[in-house]
Amino acid sequence: QVQLVESGGGLVQAGGSLRLSCAASGRTLSSYAMGWFRQAPGKEREFVSAISWSVSNTYYADSVKGRFTISRDNAKNTVYLQMNNLKPEDTAVYYCAASAYRSTSNPPASVYDYWGQGTQVTVSS
């Protein structure tokens, strides 16, 4: 069992930055592919970014490519999402997720086994 806790959300002006953290307990994150998803009001949850479990390949949605960076610190059992040049359309609840997916390709959303409770990101114009 893996417990995930996100932090780092908040209110920021357009063009600003935030760094989200996802701290894990229960298991070591080095064994898991990790992903970030977001859900805006009235919209479906969507993929944001992922990092594979072994070689740490990274993947990004087109809407955040070049602005967001995912990384992991296995020693701290934490995954990060650095978000730069934030836009109002990035406003959403952000969730991290863990998957035992063993491929180094981008895990499909359906294979994520564990989810955090989410952290709110609000970007004002």
C-alpha cells in the first residue's frame, strides 16, 4: 500500500511559478512510475506529466510542455512538479499517482493504483 500526499499548491499570478511535491509513505517510490494529473471544475481529469519507474523517462501533456518539469528524489521518496509560466488555464486540483507499471513508456491513466488527495492550484490573470 502506498500513501501519497501532495503539497505546494496555492494562488499565483499568471506568469508565476509553483513547485508541487508528492510525498510517499508505505513503499519506496523508486519501484513506481509516477504521474501528475489535474481536474478543473466541470472538466474531466487530465494527464499532466509522468516519470517512468527505472530510467526516469519523462512525459508531458502538450499544454504544459516546456513549462512544467517532473522529477523524483528517491532518497526523499518524493516526486515534484515544477510549474513555470503558469496560465489561468492551469487552474485545477492537481493529483499525484503511483503505478507499478513496468514499462518505461508513458503509463496509461488506467494503470495508476494509488492516488493522493489533491492540491489546489489557482492562477489569476
